[in-house]
Amino acid sequence: MSCPRLRFCACVVMTLALFAALFATGPAVAQRAATSAERIADHQASRHVGEVAMVCGYVAGGYYAVSAQGQPTFLDFGQGFPGEVFRVVIWGAERSKFKEPPEQSYNRRQVCVTGKIQLERGKPEIVVKDPAQLVLDQLYMDPE
């Protein structure tokens, strides 16, 4: 096996391991994995579709669509809907894992979310399955 092919395989294995840690195990493992993900700004997320990353930015608005199919909660980064540059989706089945309604507790705060960035209707987003994927941005709160 050639050297570039070996490096590619190693990257694939590491990416799969990080993905498994984020979504298939408990919050403690997901939190440790989050610290090793690449940190990017919310407006750069569209350039990282398909990657596992930590996306950080200002939550400009949030909405719990209680009557919509799947009862999603949306956190809009940068600007409120429909001008958001990035969004977080928390499906209704996962909402009960949060101590407070996410659209209230993270609204107008600097937040980081870790997960796989996907494109949905032209907007980059991360689907959150565990509260440990969402944290207040410590770098913004304590820049030293």
C-alpha cells in the first residue's frame, strides 16, 4: 500500500472514530471528542460540509416548531431566519435531554456546536443529538 493511500485510510478511520464518539456514546466521550474537532466560525461552515467540526458563533434567534413534523428546534447563527449563515437542529425526540428549552438558553449567546456539518435546503447545519454537543463559547467569554 502506498504512503498517500495509508494516510487516507488513517484519516477515514480517525473521522469514523470521532463520529462514533460524538453520536454513539455518552456525553463525556462526546465532550472529549468535541475538543479535538477543528474550530471554525459559523460563516465558514458551508466550506466544511461533510466534516466533523466545532462551529462557533452568535445565536441570533431560535424557534421551537412544536406543530411541525418531528417538532424541531432551530438555533439560527449570525442572523435570524431566513438570513442565518448556519443553523443547529434539535429534533423533538432529543429535546427532553436539555434542562432548559434550547431556543431560550442559547439565544443571543456565543455558542459552539460539534458534529457533522450537512447542507439542508442550501444552509449548513448540525443536527444535535446530545446536549454535550452544544457549549457556551469559552474563548469568547474568557479570551485569555
